[in-house]
Amino acid sequence: MRDFERHSAQWRDPAQVASQWQSAGDTDPALLRYTVQGRWWETLDELRITLVVTRETEHLVIAMRSDDAGPDISFVRLPHPSGLVVDRRGDVMYVASTRNPNQVFDFVPACPQRGRRERGRGIAGRRTLIPVRSRLFPGSLYIHDLGVIGEELHAAAVGQNAVVRLEENAGYERVWWPRAIESADGPVFSQNHLQLNSIAAGKDLDDSFFAASTDRVSSRRPGHLNFPVDRRGVIFSGRTREPVVRGLTRPHSARLHEGKVWVDDSGYGTFGPCDDSRFTAVAKLPGWTRGLSFAGSVAFVGTSQVIPRYRRYAPGLDVGTSRCGVHAVDVRTGEPLGSILWPAGNQIFGIDWIGSSAAEGLPFRSGNGTRKHARDLFYSYAAAHTDG
């Protein structure tokens, strides 16, 4: 009987079930403690957005917003979350989980089910992003960034030096790769040679751009401590499959904004646009820049601490003062508007936003009563896109 009771008590926490991860319900409160600088919460309030951030090494996805009631932070735990993109046309958020096998989670806003007694418990008046699907893909894809190109979800398959279209049935198709990996024996998809890790998504592949740490295939590969990084990074044109920008250092998070390609020059802690084949830094921030999203004239840029064994990948940074956080920057002036910093945080990967009127946050919060709230939510929600 004791074994029955023990087994019956397992997998009762919605945090475990939603992420299919037994330890998902155990979150160190220190990981959620934060400090803010400047007009961080005021900026989110004025933009009327819910900002979502992946913290990959802490296995956290965090949502933040503010309104007249004050700041609001919520989260969900996923294994090593990396790429993040919101398709705002349908209010669907996709999050990549880069473990073997890779996963992509789909989140949509929840609403109460019609006619249920639990309608007023826990979720009335809230629009919470809930996971409704996970697709598993081979770990060899080594998925980093995600992007919606046209109307289809694509991923930077770093492990194959290519961009893949992710299919509804959990299949994938290689749809783009740079000329740099082509050889007499065909394209080199067998190992990561370029760190092709981000997607500036256009209306189609030809109008998109892709960032990588190099455009040369060699015996020294990303992850090797002797891999050359300083000023070796590039932006590839989707149309020509050739570099159109050079001189970057471990670039990440390429994005299209107002007709220009913007990118994080991670190894120097900067971000900025690319004009006439040249990168121009708009601001230097306190850490390894990764994660970039635009809301009007405001750029949200992530900074991470530098992993000690890879400190040579950051020749332009003071490694000792690097901070884990997100910074709101006015792209017209380069002036910082506000920042949120996590003293116990480490790595930021993806950043994107959804309108607060569509979604107010994620299922879990710290503090008393949150487990009951989560149980009520997952018991009685309906996806906003369904007739619950």
C-alpha cells in the first residue's frame, strides 16, 4: 500500500506535467530575485506589453509586465530554453528547448471554460500563456533561434549549419544554408562548423538574414577553445547565401527592424544596425549581449555573464563586471531607459513580447497560494483559440 500511495502522489504538480520534467516544480527563489534601474517598469507599462525572456542555463522562461496595479512577474520552467518567438498575428508563442531530443513548445493565451464551476477560480480576468503542445526533434539539430518566415516556423539548426522549417508532424526540412558549407561531396550538415545561430526573419527566405560566428569550415569548430572568434562573425544574405556584413564577434539575435538588420555583437557587449555592409554599435551594455526584440523605438537587449571557460570568446568585455539582465534602450538615441537585473542569473538567450491585452504572463508565480492558482488554471482553462 505504501508503494501505491507514493506512486499515486507523484506527478501531481502541474509544473511537472506541463513541462514533462519531474523537477520543474522546484524553483530556487534566488533565481527570481531582481533589481531594477531607471524606468524599467514604466517602459513596459507605457508600451502595454508582456515581455518574455528565456534564461537557458537556469531552465526558466520569465514574463514581465506592469500596469496601474504594479509590476507582475511570472514564469514556467522548461529544460534549457533557448530560441523564443511570438507570432503576434495569432498570439502564439514558440519556445525551443535545446536538449536531446530538442523540443519546441507552443504557448497560447488561456481563458476560462464556459459553463464550468471553476470559471471564477484562479484564472478569471487573466490571460495566461499556457503550453498546449510540444514537438520533439532530433538533438542533432541543436536548435537555437526561432523565426516565423512567411507564415511558417523556422529554426536555426546550429548542429547542421542550416535553417530548417519545422513541420506540424514534428518533421523538419532543411530549406536554407550558406554557400560556405558546400563542398565537392555536397553540403556539410554533419557537424557544427559555423555557429549559424540566429534568424532575422523576412517575408520569405530570400528577404531574411542569418548570423554566424564564421563563414569558414575548418577543423577548429565552435566550442573548441582555440576556435578563432574575434571579428570573424558574419551576417549572411538569404538571397545570395553569401556574407553581407563582416567583422562581428560571436553575433547573436539578428533581427529586421524598419528595413535594417540589427544584431547583438556579443563578444563586445554591443548591439546595433548594419548599414552599407557595416555594423554600428548603438550602445555598449554590461555583459555578453544576446536576445533582442523591438517594440516601437525601444529595443530590449539581454546581457549574460560570460561562462569562464569561454572568456576568450568575449575579447571586448570586462568579464568580471558582466551582469545577467535585460535592458530597454531608445534606438533613436542609444540612451538606456531602464534595466532589470538578476543577481543569481547567468544566461539570457531569447527575448520577445506579446501585447498585454492578449496575454498577461505565464502560469507560475512565487509566493503563497501559487500552487493552488496553478492547479485551478490547468484544471479549468480553455485555449483562447478554441471554443471551450
